[in-house]
Amino acid sequence: MQEKIQKQREFFQGGKPITLSFRKEALKRLGCTIRAHEEEIYEALRKDLNKSKTEAYMCEIGMTLAELSYMLKHIDGWARKKYVLSPIAQFSCDSFTIKEPYGVVLIMSPWNYPFMLTMEPLIGAIAAGNCCVVKPSAYAPATSAVIRKILRECFPEEYVLVVEGGRAENQALLDQRFDYIFFTGGVTVGKEVMAKAAKHLTPVTLELGGKSPCVVDRSAKLNLAAKRIAFGKLLNCGQTCVAPDYILVERSVKDEFLGHLKKWIVKMYGENATENGDYVKMINQKHFDRVCGLIDQKKVVFGGKWDEETMQIQPTIMDNVTAEDAIMQEEIFGPVFPIIAVDNMAEAEAFIKEREKPLALYLFTQNKAVADRFLKHVPFGGGCINDTIIHLATSRMGFGGVGQSGMGSYHGKKSFDTFSHEKSIVNKHTWMDLPVRYAPYNKLQDTLLRMFLR
């Protein structure tokens, strides 16, 4: 592994990946190869997670191709030298910034959206001019194999290297020195990544997760809110880092909201979702057992059953949940809706702020003052008002967490910036040289300095 990474360093130092023409050709080649292997990607996602073609395209392939197209349209402008106004105290000069790639970067991706969450950061790293080591998740072996096939077909290993495997390979990679590390996954492993990176002072982006709250106040359009919450929660069967984790709903509208929520779950997936051929399964037995263990049957008001053979869990609503319940002690990452009634929005705000900063927050309200209050006073990575999930489905805004839910962001220009170092340059002209900064100092210099620097 060390030898392969050294070959990447040598390839990077040769200067090819830095040229814009090379980067754009690499991105175009990647797009063509993804399209050529589209059916194989569908098959792999079906095998790993039982994703339907529609969900696989909407959440994995389509988003990847849209990000790639957006990057190709804007890369020339983002890579240009950017001039800024020079302060009069530095007369006469030109001041500007330029973006340079970090060098050899490591991208470690998760299993829940195994294709998209590998390709999107890779697109940013390539666009910024880096060489890349890509580590797909071992929990999604079929998709990992397709990723390896696509990237080996596109690129030589000294440019983009795919490393498959589990914990041993992860540790071996993290023992190497990289110029940047981009990690998507859980908080526990994220801390290990950051600790390893600290040994070499390697900068990191950590895309983590946590318990993202969904808040429904009495002014919300309850039927629409329930529909959009059901969509966001059950996408990928809840195995989404920004899925609504728990629902805080005003007590006065709770029963009506629950009626709508049950209705929309049935409309989307049928009376028994485990009999729906397009219903996503849990990724593996360990994760299946963990989520099943969080369900308290005494509090189940809808669903609550599962299929051991297919590792599918019915959409399950738990009512009268408290902060002490097992379901509230960890990120669920499954199709379980904990319902917590609150008397007012002040109580909901306090409940969220007492906990770690979430990756996402979803607020359903028709009250602008309530929306403004939450946006200004409740910390979270990003989110939606009157919808779920879709804030990350754009290349025009960055996506990332805060605090325990992560650091750094990506998508579109944010991806380009994440994988680039911005150098600030002053090009001082030589046709004149103001003496004001040079010793020995006198009263006139002091006067001039005070005039310029204030």
C-alpha cells in the first residue's frame, strides 16, 4: 500500500493531474463509464440493499451524474485566479488567490448510499486536481466491486486507486500519510480517523450523522407534513444520515398527524411493506438485530414486525416515547418513527438544544416567526422547512455537519474548495518602493502608518 501511494505522489508531482484539460477529460471519462455500467450498478444496489431501479437512480446514479455535469460546467471559473482589492498601504501591487490541489487524498465511503457517497467526493477531488485513494465500504460488497471495476476501467492506479476490504485495510490506509482525508460514516469511526490524521496534521472532512429531529407545530399542513416525513424516513428504509430520526409534534395535533402518517406509509409501501418487492432491506444481520432491539412493542401503534429471512423491518411508529427510551439513545438508521409530544415550540427547541448538534433539522410550520426562531437559535448542519432530505440534493449549496455531526462540507463548489488549498499572493511591483515601512522610523512614518492602517 505504501508503494502504491508513493507511485501516486510521483504521478501527482509529474504535474498531469493539475492541468485543467486532464481533470476535465477524467471527469468526462468517468461519466461515460458510469453510464456504460448503469445496469450493473442497479444490480449491485439491488443485491446489497434491495433498492429499486427508481430509488437507485434518484438517490445514487442520477445525483452522481448531476454533480458531475455541474462540476464540468463550472470548473473553469472556479480554477481561475481571483483578484482582490489591495490595501493602499501596500501600494503598488496586485493581490490575488489561486487554488491548488492538496496532492494525494483518501476518500472513505459508507454502505448506505455506497455508490453516490463514493463518487460525489471523488468528483470534487478529481476536479480540484488531486490523486485519489478510494476505500468503498465492505458492507456493500456488490457495489464496491462495481466501483472498483468502473474506476479501474477509467483510471490508472497511480491516479485513482481503489482499495477494498474491511477493518484491516482501513487501519492500514489510515497508517499512511495523506494530504487530505474525506470520511463519511459514524461518529465512533470518525473520531478514529481524526486521531490517525492528527499524527501527520492531515486536514479532514468528516461527514457523520446523529439524531436529526423533525418538528411539527400546530400550524403545519399536517397531511402534507406526514407525506413528506414518511418519504424522508423510509427512503433507503431509514438508512440515511439525514433521515428524520425522531418527531417532536405539538400535543394538540398529534393524533391527527399520526392518522395521516399511517395513511401515507400504507399508500407508499402497502399494509405490509415487507411484502413489497421494492422495499429496501437492512444492510446486514448486525444492523437488522440492532434496529429490531430498539423497538419497544408496548409503544408500537403501527407496524412493529420484521422478516428475519429478508432482513426487512416494517415501517414502525412508536408513540409516547420519552428521552429515556432505548430508541432515543442512538441514531436509529432504520424505519422506526419515535413520536414525542410537546406542549409548544419552546419545549421542542429546548429538547433539541439539550442534545448534540444534529446533522439535519426539519421544521413543519406555517408560522414565519417559528421558522425564524429555529433558524437563528437552533444549531444544526442543514435542513428544510416543510420538507425533508432535499437540502442535500443540490450542487448549488454545500452539505455538512457541525459539532458531533461532522465538520467541513461538499457538493458543487464546496467540493472543489474542500479538496483545494487557497493560496493568497501579493505580486509587488518594482517600479517604486514606499519607504514608510523601513527603519529607522520617524514621526512622518508614524503619521502615515496611522493614516493607512485604521
